[in-house]
Amino acid sequence: MKYRLLTVAREYGSGGSEIADIIAHELGWRLLDKDLITEISRREQVPPSEVAAFDEKVDPWIHRITRSAWGVAADGISPIAPTDMFDAQKAAQMAKRIIEEACKMGECVVVGRGSQCVLRRREDVFHAFIYASREDRVRRIRERAGSETDVDALIRSMDAQRMEYVRLNYGENWLNPYLYDLMINSKNQPEKVARLIISAMSMVPATPV
């Protein structure tokens, strides 16, 4: 039985999203990355920029504590159900739902959003983790962020956000090797790594679900 779906977790600046895009193109599969933001925006009827602001992030602890207590609208009268508010928790819930739908359809490459945890028990799904040296990550990010950006701080912040996203939403360690079939250093060679992942998917047999 062949794999029906690939999840790609990635360190910030490792080139994971680019690698996922190459794999999707090579396999003729759909890519679920930025399109996930568009789909959540459509379903929740909120601007894509708002969805992007909460994408792969967690709400501040004070927001999580008080979320259930928020019950009055700005007019001081109308009740508001906490589930009606769009925040990072809502974005994560919608992402999970869309990832599960993508798995049912098959032939899709899913980038991040805890997809390795959402589909952990699916044996027809291959899970890859992309990492890279600090030097390669800094070089890649500086090319698009400019010389004035504190790249080291940005890397620490983004990786911490992704780790906390997986911990809070799925109770897992983002770096746990048992979540993945393959963990690979991109070495700033996205096309070569993409081919290696495709090769690994063809070599490692998928177990029927």
C-alpha cells in the first residue's frame, strides 16, 4: 500500500516549506500550506491577515484563562459565546479539521500545524521533519528579511512558537523523533532533500489502515 499523504514539520529557516512545495509538484499532489489560511478565512469569514496572525501560534496565557469568562459584547448587553471568537485556539481547531479532511481525500502534502500529531495514528501517512544548521538558517532568512532584522531572535521566537503550538494543542514534544518517519538536514539543498524524501516514501512500506 502506498502512502496517501505527507506531513512536513520544519525548523524556521530550514527551507521546509520550499521542500514541501517541490515534493507536491513532483508527485502531482495538492499542497496544504498557505492555502490552509485561505480556507480558514473562507470558512470563518475573517480576513486572511487575521488568520495569518494566529497561524501556528498560541494565545497568551491570560487570554486562555479568561476566554471562558468572556460573555458580554462591546455594548455591555449582548452575550457572546467564547467559541464565536476567532483566536489562535479557533485557528488550530479549524486547521485540525481541514487536515483531517485532506487526509480523507489523500494525495496531499501538509506543512506544519501539528499535522504530524493530527495524523499520527494513520499508517498511510509519512511524516518528515526538516532541520538545518544555524548558519544555513540565518543565511536563508537574511536573504529575505534584510540586514536590520535580528535573525537569531527571530529563529528562537518562531521555533518556540511552533514547539508550544504542538505542546499546547497535542501534548507532544515537537522534536520527539518518534513522531516522524524521517528527520533530515536540508543543508540548503531543497531539491536534493525533496528527492530523498520521495525516495524514502517509496522505500518504507506503508501499513494498511
